[in-house]
Amino acid sequence: METRVQKWGNSLAVRIPRALASQIGLESGSPVRLSLRNMEPVVVPSPRSRLTLDDLLAQVTEENLHAEADTGPAVGGEEW
């Protein structure tokens, strides 16, 4: 597979063809690590960090907190 280096702002960019991206599990916004191996660029998908409950709860604010949602009357053996 061959592609071209293109200017992107003050940087250079290489587009990764969809077929190759799919094979290695990359999608838009995927974190990657860049390095050199024997003077050749290497792009490696970064492992996704797992968020903890504390990480997620820290993102809750008064602005994005929603009210209770009414799901209707009980339909089975629920006890409230």
C-alpha cells in the first residue's frame, strides 16, 4: 500500500487507508504512538486506558446532570 505525505498546518500528515486502519483497529480519534525504528517511522495503536467509576463521576456537573426518568409502572416482580 502506498500513500503520500501531505502538509497539515505546520505539520506533515500521512493518511492511513481505511482497509489498513480496519485491520489494526484504528478509527478517527484513536490514540497512537509514533517512534523510529532503524530510521523508519513506526505508528502503533496505544492501548485504550480504562476509565474508573471515579473518573466518570468526576465528569458529572450541574449542567450535564439529568433528572430522574420515569419508566412507567412495574411490569414484573419488581419491588420498589
